[in-house]
Amino acid sequence: MSNGFKLPILAIFKQNSQQKIESINNEKLVCTSNQSGWANEKIILNYLNKTIFNLKHFEQIQFCFIWDQCPAHQSKEIKELFRKNNIELNFIPSGCTSLVQPLDVSLNKPFKNNMKLKFESWFQEIGCKPQNKTKKGYIIPPSKQLMQNWIISSFE
């Protein structure tokens, strides 16, 4: 938001529906999962209801969302929810996200760089060691809790 307030980060992990994410208790992060690891309408609606529509004095805050062309952002239900709540919703034209989306430059790039450094450090210290491999030789990934901590510290 323009006053410096940051909404919680939405982290979507890829895993089957029988597994449950053990979410760390932190107001800066909303975790969920699905089989694809990608956002869908249900995840976006859930996130909006947990964050934006749960803010104190929500009705007194003016919002403008600028989203990319992700299909989950463009469902009729999401558009209607924004319209009913007087939230301006704008979409960046396809292929132009890197040119005109300020968050890609100012927030997402440093975030992704920090995440990459944390992963590389983990990999050098733990990930590449023989005891961190399955019997077939596959690397056991970092825990979801560790990745959640990386996400929070990379976002600050």
C-alpha cells in the first residue's frame, strides 16, 4: 500500500491434496497448496478474504489493484467481488509485465534474488550432501517450514 503497509505474502506450495502444509505462525505469510503449485480462483478468493477484506476500516481505504493476465485474477467472481467493494482493478497487457509492473522491479526482483541466495547457501551446506539424498539419488528438498522462513526474511 502507498502508506508502506505490506499485505501478507501468498505462498503456494505444490503437493497432493492428502498432505497438509504445516504453516509457521506468522502474520506476514499466508500459505496454501495444491497439486499444480499455481494460483487459482479459489486460492485468490481465499487470500483476498483473509487479507484485504479482513482489514480494519476496510471501507475507508481506497484500493487499486494492478494484476497480470493470470487467469485466476480474471474470473467473473473475482471481478464482481472487486466491483462490489469499489476496488479499481486494472490488468497489464500480455507480454508487458516486465515493462510496466513496478513490483517486478522494486519488490519481486530483490525478493527472488534473496530466495536464490538462501537456496544456494542451503544447497552448499546441506542439499548436496549424500545424507540428504533419497535411495535413488534424488535431493531431498528443504522443508516447507524452512522455505516459509526464507520467504519472510527475503520479503523484509
